[in-house]
Amino acid sequence: MQITRTLAVLAVLLAAVAAWLIVSTPPACVMFVQGAQMAPADAGASSTLPARPPQDLDWRPLDQQRLAQWRGPYWLRWQVPASSGTDDHGRTLRLSLRAASQLYWNGTPWISNGVVGRTAEEEQPGRIDLVHVLPPASGNATDELVVLASSQRQHFTLHGADAMALIAPAAVLYGQIILPWLIAAFATGALAAACLYFLAVLRGQTRTPGTRLLLALGVVGLALPVVEAWRSLLGYDYPWHGPRLIALLALHVAAAALLPAYLARRFQVMVPRAASFAYLSVIVALAIILPGFDTRSAAVLLLSLLASVWLLLRARGDTEDRWPILALLLVGLLALLVARGAFLDGPYFLLLAVLMVFLLLRHAAQLQALDRHNALLREERARLSLQLLQRGIQPHWLMNTLTSLQELIEQAPQRASRLVESLADQFDRLRDSSSRQSIPLQDELALCRSHLDIVGQSLGQPLLLEVEGEDAPLSLPPGILHAQVENALTHAGALACVQHPFRLRVQRDDDRWVLELHSARGSSSHRGRGTGTRYIEASLAAASPDGWNFVQGIDGNQWCGRIELTCAS
């Protein structure tokens, strides 16, 4: 099964990435214009900006890192090769530039994107990506595209300017922008459906380790393609580019922190707090210190993938889920090392979407299996509870009690009246407790003492229950102490219980409650393997599936039953 699941998730991931690469790979008709040049624009003392670059302007090759530091105004120039076809109608330009700009085509003013300014007050920011059909070609070997630009509103100094001009037919150009995000939309839709399904399964279910971490990781997985696609599908004024990159980096950091944390909880791998703190510190340091947002994100994700692989290799058991996850992470690690920055532009959130869908579906299946198991436990508990109630009023015990009552009516009417009241109180308590999931410790002790009082009145000798820690703020499944008392009376005998009073000690040990009940030992060889014991175990399992323990056996000349329960807070 684990091989099938591993191959299935890898096939889904490879299909998604292959589809992404097919639609995002530029066809031959897409031309990236090379040989760009740049130069500062001298506005001088004039109140107007220059309409065209001076003849003696000192043009230099475009330096992306240096251009990122310019605020302007400045000039950019591209020499656009003439179209190879007979008809250049429909050729479209996509200009990516973090600036307000005024474009000139073959020396003629063409279109403006915002308002170029010498100061931030004069400038009106332009869109970061400008798409427009080109004017007719000049008929020469090349056409000249000149841009007057300013970046006065750029509040973040980035590692590079990423200025770029490409030309393609309009249909191809828009296809290059939209089609890759259709693949991402399908992946995001699948992830959203998995999240909704998980929430539907989670509603009213028992929480398992890592549930909240998984939901937080799902939110990150949904937000990441939305923020990534913001530029391509909607666009924005260039000052928003820095905040968008910060949001992307924050999401990468969140994913890098949440994924290993979830895997550690999910597969119960113990990680020292010092190691967790060191890991988070390194992630934050890498996100702050390294140059360039792509470099920071790649380093953070590389560390996250390595930490996740390490955790899965340390985990034991649950191989059906562990190996598919490990395979996805190893593929992502290899892709990041080979493709580097290109991995972050699309394949990363496809990997995260496939991984998250698998985690959500498998976690939901785990919740459903746990719910079915708890339903069986509740049924078993109900059946055993009925048997226990029947034992509490079994004919032999009831006949002995009624015989004693008849004798008391003749010999001691007042004691007989008290015995009748105790019987009524016992039946009321049994009926009330059997219909509740948990009761306070004090109510359980009252049920035990009521039972001992009836038996003691029948014998004419008191049976005592001494409690250390009776005021403990503890709730427990009904009948688990009463069942032990009844077992002692059945297997050791009432007279032995008179000689060896019941002693209960209740204490808290770190995050657990410990209840130790000592009673008469007796000589029965079947003690500890009957209905009462099965009822106690079923009740504890239903109330606290992963946080209980019950052991019982001989302790010197006594019988000891020890119950451990995880604290509620």
C-alpha cells in the first residue's frame, strides 16, 4: 500500500509540474529584447522633464543591481529587431519596470504609465507590468524603444531591478500570463476542497496531535499562490512590489516553520526545545541577512525540507503515510537544488499543494478511524455499564440484602428504615451515573460509600473507604472506582473488606492524575479478568483515548488498582 501511495502522489506532482512547465515555457515567437542600455536623465533647473534623450547622452549597458538603486529620472533604451514576418500587426510589448514611465517608439511619444517625476510628490506611480500592442515598425532593421522613468516611490531597495522587455503576438503573450495560473488555480482549488473536507471531518471529532498546525499550514498553502499570482493576474502599482515580496517571504518562513513542526507532532518525534528554538532562529536570520528575496526564500525552504526529511527518517511506524511524504520532500529538495529560483515561481506551491492535500486527506482518514474506534468503545462501555448495573442489583446480592432487611424489620426497625433509604439512594446514584460521560470524583466516592454502607448494614459491621486527596478537582468516567469496590467485595469477600478497609490515594503527577485504590487481597484466581475490569478499561479508553493507563495486581497482603489519567488542563 505504501508503494502505491508513494507512486500515486509522485505521479500527481509530476503531472502538475509538467503541465506548468508546458504552458509557461515561452514558444519560439516570444522574443526577449536584449542589449538594453541605461542613462540618468538630467532635468536641470527646468520645470519640465526632457522630451527625448540628448544626442550626447552617455549610454551604458543595463546593470540591474545599479538600476535598482536609481530613483530617477532616468532613461532606458532597447533596440527591437524588426519582425521576421511579412506582417507585424498584433505584435505586443510587455515591459516590466518598477517605475512611472513615458515610452517613445522610434523617437515619437507613445504611451505613458503613471507620471514621471523628479520628486515623490511630482510622481504618479505606474503599473509594474505594462502590456500594449506595438505601433507599426519603421521598416528598418531595428526599431528603438526609449523609456523615461522615475522610481521615487520605491520604498525598498531590492537586489535587482528586474527591468525586462519582451515582444510576442498578443494571444501568445496573454496565454503566457494566464495559462500557468490556471494550473495553479486547479491545485489551489484541490487544496481548498481538501481543507473544507478536513474541517467537515474535524467538526465534533477528537483532536489528534498536530491538527491546528496542519490547518495553519493549509492556510499558508492557500495564501501563497494568491499572493504569487497577484502580479500576473491583477497587477499593481510598482510601490506595492516590495510589500508583496515581503508577504511572500513571510509565507515561505511560515511554511518552513509549520511543516517540520507538524511532522514532528504527527509522527511523535521528540525534538528538544533548544533545537526547535535554534531552528526558528536560523530561519529568521536567513530571511533577514541574505541578499535578495529569492535567495532568502530558497535558503529558508531548503532548510525546511532538510529538517522535514530528517524528522521523517527518525520517525518509527506509520510507514504508509511516512514514505509518500518523504518521497515528495526529496523530490522538492532535488528540484530546489537544481532549479533554484525557478523552483519558487511555480513548482514550489504545486509541491506544497500536493503535499498538503495528501496530509489533509490522510489526517482526515485518521480522525475517521479514531471516531469509529471511539464509537466501538462507547458501545462496549454501554454494554458493560448495563452489565455492571445488573451486577449491582444481581439477585444474589439483592436476596441477601432483603433477607437482612426482613431480620432488621423484626429486630431493629430504625436500622431497617435506614437500609431502605440507602438502597433507594444507591439505585438513584447508579441510574444517574450510568447516563453521564463523566462525573466529579466526589460523586464517584459517594456512589462507592453508598454501596459499602448497604453491605455494612447487612453485615452489621461498617465497611470503610479512606481517601487521601478527596477534594481533587478531577472528573472521571462513572463507575470505575465503584467497579473496583464491587470486585473486592465479590472476590475477597465482605468480611475481608471489613478487616482491610479500602484506601484511596489521589494525587497529581506532572500532567497526570494518579488514583491508587488498595483493598483486601482475597484468594480468587479470576480477579482482574472479569466484566468490571473490561468496563474500567473501556470507560477510560472512551474518555481519554491516548491518555490513560490501568494496572492492578497483588501488592503485599493487599490488592492494588492504579489508574492514570491525563489532566484536562
